[in-house]
Amino acid sequence: MTDNDLLLNIKGLRIEALSDDGWNEIVHGVDLTLKRGEVMGLIGESGAGKSTIGLAAMGFTRDGCRISGGSVVFDGEELLEKNEKQKQALRGSRIAYVAQSAASSFNPAHRLIDQCCETAVLHNVLDRDTARDEAVELYEKLRLPNPGEIGFRYPHQVSGGQLQRVMTAMAMSCKPDLIIFDEPTTALDVTTQIEVLSAIRDIVRQFNTAAIYITHDLAVVAQMADKIKVLRYGNEVEEADTRIMLSDPKEEYTRSLWAVRSHRSVEKPAVKDSDVPIISIQNISASYGSDGPRVLHDVSFDIHKGRTVAVVGESGSGKSTTARCLSGLLPISEGCILHNGEELPISSKQRSKEQLRELQMIYQIADTALNPKQRICDIIGRPLQFFLGLRGEEKKARVRELLTLIELDPDIYYSRYPTELSGGQKQRIGIARALAAEPDFIICDEITSALDQLVAEGILKLLERLQSELGLSYMFITHDLATVEAIADDVVVMQYGKVVEAGTKHEVFRPPHHPYTELLLSSVPDMNPDWLTGLLQQRAAMDGSGESVKRPEASNPKESVCQSN
């Protein structure tokens, strides 16, 4: 490797974080080198230091952290010796960052196209008109719907997966020398993920851009990275070329990462016809706004006590919208929702405190679901006080019990703020907050998508144990079919706001499949580094390249006992 090839050279990087007992080292002398056009995959558990190291490659640390030692040389220049103004001149233009949580990274008061063009215009890379034209081209390449129009929407008017792709386009707008991708496909369904991964890989190759690709998804990093570095507790475990790492990892910890997702839920007895569902969604339709287009079309399915129903489908298929209707956050226009045989009011404002307590929700993006100004004890304590009337020492003791239940040490985390937690730890707090109300039904909205595979498997086992002990029922919204295999009893497949297939997990996943279900199953990444290339070639050889799946009609809806609202 010549000096001209070397773009990033990190040596002996040490980073400290401020806690109640002073500064503590969280990254311990890590080295990283990256050539132009090369992709380095950083993997490891939540809290391993992946994102912290990725940000340090920009000469940046989060609040409460500082670089205490080492060197970060970008294109021959030491970033740690530059002042903030000099580093700001590089960020966005020559070094770009794609964050994991797009929802918390956009200004809700400005249109997407303006935010996407801002960096290129401010750095004098492009004029505004050219920047807008190129943004639309990137939207199209990243498979966003209506690429010429979607940029004129506000962040809250697009789905989470669409927002993540807009953020990727924003980072690519200046065609930087280095991009740090921090879990860029976490929020994407499997079919969209393929298009985004392909687009990222093509752009990296086309512009000879170097990239650090941070992920907990081993199958994804297998498609993207030239080499992989494994991290744990801020230390480097091992590094090797991707094919060598996948075929012959040297360290036991790395082999344990390769062996995850072996968990499978115990098969439960079949549902009896006489069993009353804990939740019965009957022929519901819904729109956003009184004059808005209909987004749910005659959706029907049941959830029985002690069972987990996984709702799967692409971004925008209606999964989360159905959950919003179920929780009363979005009024339905037709049909009804029954809880233990009794019809629920369509709005949460009309529901009793007991009805609100019994149906809880765990949100997809913990960063935006937790109040950053409240301590963990207050976040978990609020539903204990509101729903159960607990106060004082009784409430404090229950908060500590819930923290122990989600495997976080109460002595350490009781008084911390969300900003002091990793992404996986924040999601666990979201789970504890839902459990605090002692519900009988929980909506889990992509709750493992932000977690590394080891932690996600632990969360799935925890949910399964709680279900067995407490008789909980779950509606599990996910685009991760491996998660469906691990935890679901029943599966509902949605597309374009309709149910296209429903049944037990074995019925839905056993051939022959509905064409759309077949598309989803064929899009699940494989650990083979050649999987993505082979799949794209296979689809390119087909008529329509996999785009020929037609909009399906809804599956046979059952007769409803409800009248239109």
C-alpha cells in the first residue's frame, strides 16, 4: 500500500467518557487503516465502541466523551491537531456520516430536499439548482418512491426506511472521500435493503470512496466490506479480509457472533375455534387526515393470548399504521378493534386508564422515544405511578426490579440519562417502561432492529420468558425474517396497506408461497459474500428484475361483527 493509497490511518486511539466517578476509558488503543475505495466493516456487540470509533474518524466525539490519546490522520493531515473550524470544513464535504437514527437527525421544520442540498451548497460544491437535480438522481438510485416529488415532503411525512435513504443521499451529495455508515440499513425492509446496499456499493466503487461500515448484521457486512474488524468493550478482537474472517475466524468471541440466531421459539398448541382472541382487528381501514389517501384497506387478523403474531412487509406496507390504529393514535374510518371481545374506542383519548394500561407499545427508535432530560428512574417510574399508583420507596424498588429484569444493573443505570446509554441499552429501557404498566398485550415495533445480534437474541429470549410467565401477547412488527423465525407463532404479511397472506409461521413460510412472500424470503441476506451479486444478477436475468410482483388483493377477510364508524 503506497502513501497515495492510504486515506485514513488511526493509531493507538483512546477515548474517555465522563461518568459520576470521573473520566473512564471506553476505547483502548485501537488501530485502523483504510485505503481509497476500500470498505472496512466494524462489528461487535452494543457498547463495543463501533460508533465511537467511526465518529473519531471525523475528529469528533459525542458530548461527555473526549479523545485522550492516539492519532487520526486523514489524507496525510492530523485531524486531532486541527481546530474546530478546520474540521468542520472537512465534515460533509470530504468526510460524511450516515447516522443510524434518521428520525432524530432531520429538522422537522424543513423540507427534505432543502436539507439534502444544504451541505453541497454551504461547502460551495454545487449551486442549489444543480444540488437539487443531483439529489433527485440519488433518490431514484436509492429506490425512493416519486423521486421528483418526495424531497418536497417534511420528515414526518415519509416512513422510517424512506427517511434513512434520504439521509444516505444527503451524505453522498458532495461525493466525499470517506463515508461513515452507522447502521444505514437498520430501518429498511429486506427488499429495500438490497437496493440500498447495491447503490451504496456502486457509489463507493464509482467514486473510489472509502467507507467505514458499522453494523451488527453479519450477513450485510459480508456483502459490503473488503475487510472486517471485530470489537468488544472498546478493544480490537481481530481483523482480517472478509472472506478469511467469515470462513476461519481465529477468536472464540468472533465464532460466537457467527453462531447467533440459533434460537427458535417452542411451538405452542394450535388455537381452538372457541378461543376468544385477546385482540381482534376486524376489517379496519384508515387514512392520514380527513382528505388524505386511504393507507389501510380492510385489514383483518387475530392475536390470541400468550401468542406472538409477526407482522411483516416492506416499508410503507401498513405495519406500523396498523399498530397506530390498534393503540388509538390513528382513528380508523371503518371496521373495529376488539380487546378480549369488547370493542375499543377508536381514539386513545376516549379510552379508559385501564384500557390504556392493558395495551402498551415499545417503539422502534429509542433515541426519539425516551426523554433525554429525564433520568432512567423517572422514565420507568412514570407509568408505575400513573397506572399503578406506586410512589416513594415502593416505586423505587419496582424500578430496580424492572432494570434487573432487562439485565441492566440498577446500581449503575438507575440515575443515568438516555444519552449515557448505548442504542441497545436505550431499547431495553423502552421495554422496561412498557412492562411497568403490567399490560396483557404489547406492540413491539421493530424493537430489535437497532440491536446487535447477540443482544437481540437475548431480548427475544427475554420476551419469550416473560410471555410464558405472564401470559403476555405480542404484535411483533419487523422486516427481519430471521426474527420472525425465532419468535413468531403466527405471521401476517402486508403490502400496500392490505393483508396478502396470514397463518401460522409454518403455513406462511412453507411452499408454495404467495409471490410477495416469496420476494421477501428471497431477499434475506446470506453470509456468503457473493450472495448480493448473485441475487442481483439473477433478478436482472428475469423479466422485470424482481419488480414484477403485482399489487395483491387482500386475503379473504372474515365477516365482521362491527359496523363502519
